[in-house]
Amino acid sequence: MLSNEFASAAALLRDAERVVALTGAGISAESGVPTFRGEHGLWRQFRAEDLATPDAFARDPKLVWEWYDWRRGIIAGVSPNPGHATLAAWEKRFPGFELITQNVDGLHARAGSTRLAELHGNIWKVRCTKDETVSEDHFVPLKTIPPRCPQCGALLRPHIVWFGESLEPDVLDRAFSLSGACDVMLVIGTSALVHPAASLPYRAAASGAKIIEINPTTTPLTAEADIALQGKAGEILPAIDRLLRKESP
Ligand code: OAD
């Protein structure tokens, strides 16, 4: 049964010109990065209100930065997995391939993906709270907590979209227009609960795209998906890739 579904997914992809993948924390789970809402998810151990809101940062920037510093340490110690690698390779296989991620871990870029929209920011970027300048910072651990802008001395904050904040309009516009113009959207490793990211597959479906979901558990999107592949992204994506390579060497 599952192998039939894999073959159907491969057939949809083979016939597609424009493929978009939307990823969430689940694609990095097999690398060892904690997800947010699963059994050991971050939001089961920590309160988002204390760590991932503008109010939390205004109240206690040190606490917020200690938490991000801890997460940066985890991410620095892991590697992209075969799921990330397959999506990076598909940039070459599908001329119109585009990747939209909710992840801030930077693992897609480390795997080699270049056509990448990071909806929620990037944990390796910092932003000056005074003039909004964004720069990269790869120190693990951070040199000082909370870090300060080397130019003006103002507090730096993580370049991450927190609860209650808007996504960057350019990135969001691009994500919506890619979603509205694709033939197939792969929705991988996301609980499909956080908007506006969770709206993108509906936008794609409304424009005629086929939806392929890859996730070990069901989500609000599962019933809407044309094909729902239950399992791990790091196993399913390479399996589909093997089928595609068999079909077109
Ligand atoms: P969640 O933690 O909400 O969901 C992770 C999903 O990945 C779940 O549906 C799991 O079943 C699935 N999953 C787990 N292991 C998997 C595997 N090996 N392969 C495929 N899927 C697997 O994470 P997101 O949906 O990404 O915001 O959460 C959305 C946003 O909520 C995040 O971007 C984050 C959070 O607050 C910010 O960081 C700004």
C-alpha cells in the first residue's frame, strides 16, 4: 500500500514543472533538533510567553537569550539529514523547485538549498533593536548575554519572528505567490497549525496544486492532502528520490 503511495507521489512529482516544499520542525527532528509540539516538543517544556514574544524580551532579555543560546548550541552540534539533502538535490532535478521553511535552524542552507524562503527568520542572525540592522552571529556560546550591537551598543535580538509579530512582508508575499503558482506542494514535518505558514497549502490547493504531506502523525491538513505519506521525512524523501531516479536515470 505504502509503496503504491510512494509511486503515486513520484508520478505527481515527475509530471510537475513547479514544485514547492513547505517544511517545519519535523524535517530536522531526525538530525536531533527538538520540535515544538511533539512528545518532547519545546512548547511542552517551556512557555512561549516567557521566551518567544516581544514582551518576554522587554521583560528579561537575558533569559530569552540564554534560551536561544542553548538552542544554538544544540543546532551547532547536529548535521543536516537525508531529508534536507534530498530537498537540496531536488533544486537540480526540478528547474522550478522552491523551498519555504518555518525552521530557523539553517539546516536547509547547510544541506545546500539556495532557493529558500525562511518564513520565521534564522537563529544565526541577530537584529539591532535600535536601527533594525541584521547581521550574522555564529558564536556558540554567545560571547556575552544579552549581546549588544557592536556599532551602537543597543541590545541585539534574535532575527526570529516571535508570537504576536508579523512575518517579513517580502518573504511572506513570495511564499504566497510561489504557493499560488506551483503544480505540487510537499508539506513536510509541520503540525500545520501556525498561520500564516499553515495557510500556504490551502492557497496551493485552491490554485490547482496537488498536495503531498509527509508526517508520521496526522495534522489538520492530512484530510485535505491528495497523498499523505505517514513516516519520517529522512526516510520517505530519499525513497521517493530513488523512484524518481529509476524512472528517469
Ligand atoms: P511542530 O513542532 O508544531 O510540528 C512538528 C511536526 O513534525 C509534527 O506534526 C510531527 O508529527 C512532525 N514530525 C516529527 N518527526 C518527524 C519526522 N522525522 N519527519 C517528518 N515529520 C516529523 O513544528 P512546526 O509545525 O514547524 O515558530 O511549528 C511551526 C512554528 O511553531 C515553528 O516555526 C515555531 C513554532 O512556534 C518559530 O520558531 C517562530
